Amino acid sequence: MNREPIIDNAKFFLIFFVVLGHLIQPFTAHLQAIDVLYQWIYLFHMPVFIFLSGLFAKGLSDRDNLAKLCKRLLIPYLIFHTFYTIYYIVLGIEGWGLTLLNPRWSLWFLLSLFCWNLLLIVFKRIPKGLSITLSVVLGVAIGYVEGIGQTLSLSRTFAFFPFFLLGYWLTAEHIVFLKEKVTKTVAVSFLGVVALAIYLLPSFSSNWLLASSAYEALGSPQIGGVIRIGIYLVSTLMAISILSLIPRGQFLFTKIGEKTLYIYLLHGIFIHFFRETGLLKIDNPLDLVGLVIISLVIVFILSSKPVLILSQPFIEGRATLFRETFARRSPRYGRSNGLRETNH
């Protein structure tokens, strides 16, 4: 599918919220304002990110699906699981083993994305409305499975699958349509109401938004399904509101939206370093401004050309950026090998 600037703009803002959410998480117990922001972010940032991932899941056929998915998702998962295991050991963090079937922290997304693409082989043969309804039923039902958790990211895979499937059935044109129909006033007002509701419900656990545990583990074995449906509704409305606020034009940050997987996989280097060293302190809500700036700096650093060149072989399994850069600096090399610049 052709890339619409609004999609990459949305991905830029979402990856910023991913980084900011991880950066402020250790301080949620210290200040209610930080906790409200954390829960507000987690209500929409991964649902929208997953929805946008579904938009780009249309090009894989059943025949070549598995090989491409393994190269694009499972191999980077193995590489970065090993990398972060070593990195944790260097930082002196305990309790992080090389348990490949139990993804820790943000690496769950790669396993779930692999599974969502496989699930499409079945669900794309089901009528749209019925398939989405079935995915919601599965997402709600999985929480009643005793002991379901982070193993193979099964809980999150089924809980977030409705957003991925919705993205598969829709197009970028639908997002543009929503942007035209939903006014900025309505969108901002709804997002503000959600923030106020979170503030007035301080006893609500943010663990519900992670979708990584059974309802029993969350303390609501009977009504957990009702709570998840409520989260689905709020997250969907927040997603519509957020997407309606995303600008459509080309900006400095638009290109960054094309490289969000790099930022997603690499930002843990900064997050875990800050958490373990205790360099960041929060004494009042105004300190949040500093964390916002740090989050933006991390996003821009990890989307810079040097970082992309060095990490592309581990994330995409190729080194085209390195070859193109070398070819541009060495015209003789470029002519003799027939290399030319390509778009990414």
C-alpha cells in the first residue's frame, strides 16, 4: 500500500508516547499526575500502534507468509532477547534469564505481531463484521484462562488482536475520513474527559491496560470481561480522537515514522540505564517537562542515520543503508558495482 504521511506522522507521535510511557513508569507511585498520564498513554498508545501495524499486513500471501515473518519478526526477537539479556547482566539487573518463550518488557510485541499475521490467514476469510466480533470474544475470553500470562505473549496476542484486525480491514483513507469528520474540539474534549476520569478513579490498576495477566491475577475473576470490554470501548474512542488530531502533511518528523521499529527495539538501552542508575528524579509535576524533552531526544537519536546504519542488519537482516552510504562516499565503488540510491 502507498504510504500516507498521516500514517507516519501518527507512528512518530505514538513511538514518542511509547518512550515517554516507559520513561515515567518508575515515578507513577510518587506523583498522581504522573500516574494519570501513564494510564492515559497506555489506554491508547499500543492499541493505535497495533491498529496501524494491521494496515500494513495486507501484502503477505499465505505461501510466503511464514518465511518473511520469521525473518522480519522472529529473528530480531531472538537477537534482541539475547542482547537485552547480556545488557541486563552488565547493568547488574537480576531475574532476567534467556527464557525465549517468555518475552520480557517490550519484546512481546514482536511475538504477538508474528501471531497476528498468522491469525490473519484464517480471519481474513471470515466476513469483516463477524471476524472483528469473534476477535473481541476471544480477546475477552482469554482473560478467563487460568494462568494465562506472558508465556509466548498469548494473553496480549488475543487481547490486542481486535485492534490489529480492525487495521487490516480498514485503510489509510478511513483514517483521513475520520480526521475530517471528528472535530478537534470533540477529540480534545474526550481525551480530557478520560484524563479526568483516571484522576477520579485512582484505585484502577494500570495492569489492566497491559493485558498480560488473567482476570483472576488482576483481582476480578468474575467481572474481568466487562472491564476489558470497557477498556476496548475507551481505547477505541481515544484512538479515533488521537488519529483525528494527527496532521496530514510532510514534516521533519514524518520520516521518523517510517523507522519506529528501530526506536521501539533500541530505546530500552536508555530506559533500563536510567532506571538502574537512578539518574532521573521527579520531585514535582513540572519535572515532567524534562522527561518529555529526554523522550524526544531518545526518539531523534535512535532514528538518526548512524544508528540506522549500524542496527539495520540486526533489525531488517540487510545492510542496504551501509552500502548506499559507502557508495555515495566512494563514486568509484558505486560505478563498479552498479549501486544506486534507493528510497526507504
